[in-house]
Amino acid sequence: MNDAELRKTINDCLAGDISPEQHQALQHKLKADPQARAVFRECVDVEASLRTWAAETAPAQRPDAPARRVTGLGRRWYAILAIAASVALIALSGWLWQQGSKRSQEQIAEQPRDAMADTLAHLGTVLQQEACVWTPSRTLSTGSRFSVGLLSLVSGIAELKFDSGTKVVMQGPCELQVASTDTAELLAGNVVVHVTELSDGFTLKTPDATIIDEGTEYAVSLDDEATEVHVFDGSVFWEPVTDAEDASLERIEAGEARRYLRSNPAAGARIPLEMRKFVRRIEADVRESSGAGLLAYDGFENLAGRIRRGRSGFGWSGGWLPSFRGRGSMGAIVDAPDDIVFGLSRRDRRLLQLTRGEAIQRDLEQALPMQLGETYYLSFLIQRNRGEGESSRFLQVSMSGGDLHPRRRSRSELAFGITSDGFPYIKTDGRIIQSAPSIEDETVYLFVGKIVVTGESSAATYLRVYRAGEPIDGREPTAWTAVGQSGPSEFALSRIRLAAGANALFDIDELKLGTSWHAVTVGAPD
């Protein structure tokens, strides 16, 4: 059904001159084709306008006036007059639209740039990009806002955050038609959708189906032949667009994948789950681009306020847990400031906030051997906020072998942190070496620690502290902020622990563990 046939069928439907077969065909067309639905709404609006105009302009007949017989000639004249009136109305509407459009353009031209931006219905933000090339008609940069319309990514990887809370990773080449804060349609390519606990749900459409989530993370791959759905977490419903009367919703659980032919979207074939086929998050791509040097990372994203879920970062065997026998407060995931620190834009990002004696720990996916010559680097962004008192405002970030007993753990951990007085320090074998100058409250710092196994039972430790605005050394520095005493090495590093003092309030972000200086230092801006 072409455009002319579609409009004729719609007009016949509005006039009541449509057969049952034509009506059924029109229903299927409107259900499957968004453009057809737009044409239908346009025709309905025109019909309603004409009816309203005709009713308002028709002369009132006298109650006592006799009914006039309409002859064939009269009917033809009425038809001609109606057509002429319709043409006149359309011409008048066109002139009014042109005048209104002209005035609107003049008003827009007179508005400042910020006012023009405010008139757009923004629906989300571009969080991160990696080697992205967009079509020239709509180029996006990191931190920019997007609205309704087509996002066409020629190459690269881009992470979008809808204002509803849902995050979508596009892997180029990819075309995504954005409809609202909770709806989009995939026209081509691959996407990964992560619906957090903060989201009210997200609907992803394809030409063949509607995918309804249940608080999940899944990937969709679309080509000319078929659509693939891979569910990593939670579950989704596949609702096909089909004429089959027996077609129904199909539920796809975590760890499952389906392939639906474009010719038969109601019948899905089970296929192996392929996580590596998709870029699940930009963090994963950062790991790949950094090589094997970056062992573990946590940017405290995708947690939706629940730090136990373990969805953030990579290189871990599970989520964060309370450090005191699995009980206690866990800290909070909060919005990061809209700033740029060490070349990293944190707009629409999140971070961890520890306060009032909170202590948490997370196990590594693989324990790191402490053998002679092994070198490890640990880095994190830190900001100490003003607390309730001057005492017990410390923070400690330590690595240990996983011993739960506090005293034994203290003797077998390597730690970096900030004293209550604000001095950076290194702690080895229960002994603390601190260094001046002290840090300032409400200021972001980058801490980079280094551990080198120097003997069968000893390890050397180093700490370099950078203040926001200070350039980071491209190579490992020769001068360090603090150098610790020799520490123990009779254990494998398997756990990272974060602990704050009773009166402390710290923001922690971008936690990294690696085997090289480059792998753990904050990257340059896009």
C-alpha cells in the first residue's frame, strides 16, 4: 500500500465507505507502520477541522421554514461549493501557517542561544564516547544533550543516559530513533540496554517487535535477516508484530538468547548467549583499550543506589559487602558533581560516599600473587567534605589477603589513606608513615599507590598525591609524596577495603587496580 492508496483508504474509512477487508488491511498497516499512523492522525485532524468549520459557518434555518428539496443540480452545486470552500480553507491555512512560521523564525532568531536550547525537548545525555563518528546531520559530543529524533552512529561506541535513568550503549554502525525518555526504536546495529532500579521501565522497539523489560540488562542485534536478543540480567518480554492470531509474548530470562527471523518474528530460536559480541559498557571498552594492565575498576556507576548489587566495574568476584562480619552500613551511591577533574568529565556520573565509620570490602576476581618482582598500582579520586568534628576524620584504602580478624588483618594489609589531620599516609605492618602537606576539604585529589615485592616476605610501598588542576605525570614519577616502610608479602592480594572514620564524610570515585602506571592514572579528556 503506497502513500496515495493509504490516504484514499483512510479517507474512505472516515467517510464510512470502506469494506471489512479494507478496514482489516488498514488496521494491520497502522499497527505495523509508525509513518502510516502519522498520516492517519493528519487525516483525522483535517477531517475534524473541516467538520468544525462547516458546523460553525452554516446559516441557521428558521424553525418555521419549509424543508427544501435538493435536486441533483443542487447537490452538484453543494459539492462544488464544499470543494471550493475546502480549497479556500486549505489555502488560508497554508497562508496562516507560513505567516506563523515566519514570525516563529523571526522570534527564534531574536532569542539568545541559551533560550533556543531551552526550547528543545531534551531527553538524555551522552555520557561517554570512544572513537565515535556520527552522521554530519547530527553530531554529538560527550556531555551534550539529545532530543527526539534519529541518532546515527557511523563507528565507535557511545553511552547514552536517558533522563528516566536507563542507559543505552550504541555500537557503531547503529541507528536509534529516540521517541521519549523511556522509548526508542532500533533501526540497525547493536545496542545494550541497562534499566536500573531508578528507571520506571524502558521500551525498545524494532521493526518486528516490542521489547519490554523487567528491570534488566540486555543486548539487541539487528540486521536485514534477523533480530537477536541476549539477556544478561533480569528478563524481557518479546512482543512480535505479526498477523498470526496465536502469537503471544515470549519471556527471555537471564542467561538466555533468542534469534527471530524478520520473516517470522513470532518464532524465536534458542542461540548461545554471547556477551563478548556486545560492548556492555564503556568501562569494558576502556579495559580492552588499556590492555592487560588494568586488572580491576569501579566507577560506582550502574548501581542505582544499591552498592550490594555488584553491577559496577569489572575484575571483581561479587559486589561490595559490609566489612564487619557482613553487617553494618554500606555507604551510598550519589550523583557526582558536574565538573571536570584530571581530564575526566563527571557530568551525569555517580560516585561512592562513605561516612560515620562505614567500612566496605570487595573481593577481586583473581587473587594477585605477591612474588618477587611483582608490581601493582592502586589509584582513586578522593574528596574529604566537612564533618561534624575534627577527630576521627580519616580514610583508609587497603589491600589484604582476606583475613577477617581485625588485628591479623591490620598486620597483613598494605594501605593508603588520609589521617584525621588531613595528611596522606602509607600503612604497612601496622605502622603509619605520613607526609606533608595536608589536603584541603572540599577539594578533589588523585591518590596513586605503588606496591613492589622486594623479597620473599617484604614489599615496598609508595604514594603520589595530585591536587585537582595539577598535571599528572605521563610516566611513573621519580619523586613520591610518601615512601612507606617495608611491609609483609606472605599473602596474595585478594580484597580491597574502604573505611571511613566516625566523623568523616568522603567522596570516592574511579577506583583502579593495575600492573602499570598508565593503566591506573586518569585518562586524558576526549
